Amino acid sequence: MKMTDAMQAVLNRYPDALYVSTCGYISRDFYNLQDTTNNFYLLGSMGMAAPVGLGLALTHPDKTVVVLDGDGSFMMNLGIIAMITAEQPQNLVHVVLDNRMYESTGGQKPVQFENMVDVARAAGYGHAVQVRDESEFAQLDGLEGLTFVQAMIAPRTEKIGKRIHWTPQELVERFRLEPQKG
């Protein structure tokens, strides 16, 4: 499954969610797929998508918050899953796009768990699933509460899209009022 196909499957399930995407190609792909003020792209903040998503989920419990994380960035800040599961935000969906590499820095192999779903379950996520193609996202239908998704994606074969043109400060300002919208 391509990264953008996995992202589109998530967008189809959570069209009104607030999105936080990790740095690198994940944010670039998400920006090129569907840029809206609901999207908060992290630039140069590896490992911080889940903490930002947790903060949003706790301060805006009426909104679904989706974190688009990478396998390397997830492992970089593994401790956040203890905080997420301690807080148990019922509106957080944590998606790890797992291509088994640090793709945007040259394809290095990260140190990681073979099955992140087992780790998420053991940590206390209410739901944890692994998907290998778009049809398997149907496992998310009807799930409510804290959810973890390990989406197995293929390494990129297509050209990377255009860069996000906003500065981090501009992204904050652009996103700042979005959670208050009805």
C-alpha cells in the first residue's frame, strides 16, 4: 500500500478530524494530498506528532484527533504511549505509517518493534490494529475510544510532492483557531 493510499483511507474515515502529521515526507505527502486548516504539519520535530496530538485531544474532547506518525518517529519518542494511555483520550486515533525506514533522510533502517500493535495493546490502547491494504481500514469501522493503527506501507516509488511553504510560526497561526470551529 502506498503512503498516500493509507492517508486517504484515514481521511475517508475521519473527514472532520484535526490532523497532526510528523515531519518529513509524511507531512509533505499529507499536504499534497489534502491541505486544509484542520491539518497541523510538524516541520523538523521528529517524535513530536503524538505529544501534540495528545494535547489537542485533551483540550478538545469534542473533536476527533488523528496523529499521522512514522515508524521512526514513533520509536524516537516511545515514552509518549505511556502518557497517552495514562490519559486515555477517547478521541485520539494514532496512526503509524510503517515503511521500515527513515525515508526522508535516505532510507536508513530504524530500530523498532516487529509488531507495534502488541506494544500498543500492552501499553493500554483500547483498540490496536495492523492494516496492510486500504480495505483493512474497515477494521476501524464502529470503533470508539483510544485507537492505534500500524499501517504497513511500501517504500516510495513516486516522486515526492512540493514542500510545505509555511514557516512553523505560520502553521501555528493558521491552525490555532481551527479546533474552536463547530
